Amino acid sequence: MNAIIPIDADRNVAAQTRQLDHEEDIPRAYTAKEMEEDYRKFVLTDFSKTAFDLHRLYPSIPKYRVYPGEVVVFIGDTGLGKTAFVQNLVMNLKMKTLWLSLENHATLQYRRFIQIAHDMSEAAVLEYYSHNSNALSKAVSHITSVFVPPKLSAMKRLISCHDPRIVVVDTLDGIAVEGVKDPVLQVEKSIIQLKGLAQELNVIIMAIHHIPKSATVDHRGNRKRLTKHSGKGSSSVEQKADKVIAIEGDDAGEIREVRSVKARDAGPFTQFFHFNKETFRYTAISSPPPPAPRLAKPTTIGVRLVLRKAIHND
């Protein structure tokens, strides 16, 4: 049985609350005065090294700031380059990043980072390392990668050990949750835990998440637009995420539309990119190129008229 801690009227209420939190493991309650002081500190905090604004990377995007403690989820169809987009993002931000690569193996992940950093094709990277010593990794020295799926219970220790500003989880369903086999419940527990860790450890967490086929195509086979509800599995994903960004396009083409479909405290945006499949680079463009004109379907009308005249003359 937990001991009852008497409330001492002469002691600071906040101090007693912290003691109660420690003794009984209950959530801490904040007074309005404490919240006011925390907000004042927030306003005066220099976030230049711990937060980022997409507007600074891509000026055509309106102000879209991501702060420590937030979770950003990226959704999109398979093969569109979701991972590549986030790789471009962390490459350009140059913030200390811990990348949990739970789908790509180490050689593939490293090579694609080098392609993006140095604007090189796969063949160029292979050619370089066939004749040169290690000299390209400096461009990605701010990124540390993990390739073994971590247990959810070990995530806090893993993040604390590396002390990153950004944590990337690729993909959300790759985290091992002890005692859970149901994939929907696994995603639900993972996103809830990640949200708590983002706030507790004061880091930005970016999670790449799959979508089901039904999110892109309706029952008639017509293409649908992604929404904040398009993520695969549990609805907890869009509920816990502070921001949800959708990546759409034709996987056979090179144009990608990146849209904010949820943001707690930022306006929506739509930005088009050219995705170079040779180098995996995303380059912002003002608008998508016009669709190619449709070629007229071949017709046999003229042939039929010639045949009719020939038959008539005979």
C-alpha cells in the first residue's frame, strides 16, 4: 500500500506535487502560474538549433515550424519515395539525427544518402568507391543510423544514448512491441509511446508510415486524395501526430505533390517537387508541368471510305 503523504500548508504546493509524483507515480499537475512561466520561457527560447521551419528550406511553403516535442508523420503509397523525401529533409537541415532504418539495409541506406548529398547516380557512387578512399561521408556525419528493430521499451535509452535533435522512424510498424502480435495494436502503442518520448526527451520525431490500398483508390478504381485518416491501421496515428504530411504522385513519373493534411498550429501547404530517381534528390518546383497532350486514337474511317469507293467502282 502506498504511504499517505500529508499536505503541509507551509510548503510550496509545486514541490509537494513533485513529491507525490515521485512517490505514487501520478501525472504532475501544473498551476496556471507555472504554465505562464513555462510559456514565457518558450517565447524567449532560441530554437535555431532545435526546431526548423520548412519555409526556410522551401520559400514557397508558408511558415511551417516544427518544434521539439512534436511528432510528424509522413504518409504515402509504396514506391513514391517517402523515405527519400525525409532523407532530403534531414540532409538539408544538418541537425543531429538518429535514423531508425527498419526497412532499408545499411549499404542501401548509406549509398542513397551519398547520392542525395553529392547529386550522384548509383553508378557514380559505385565507381567512386571502386577507386577512392572514404571521403564522401562527411556530408552525412550528422546522421547516425540503427538497422536492428528496437524494442519499444528500449526506445528511451536508445534516444538518450545518442542525444539527437531529430529521430526518424522508418517505418512506424517496424518497432518491436513486446507481447503484441496484432499490427494495428502495435502501431497504436508505438505512436503513443513516441509522442510521450518526443515531449519527455525534447526531440522532434519523424515517422514514415504506410497506407492501405483503399486510401488511394476507391471501389470503382478511381484515384483518391490522401487525408489525415489515410494512414494504415490505428486511428491513434493521426490523433497523436502533431503534423501529418502526405506525399502523392504517379510512381512511374517524377512529379511529387507534398501536402500538409494535419497541423495543430500551422497553416496547410502544398508544394510540388521533381523527384530525380537517379540521384534520389527532391527539387522544389513552382507548379507541376502540364500533362502531355493525349494522342488521338487511331481510326479506320478513312480506310473504310476508300474500300467503299473501290467496291462501288467495281
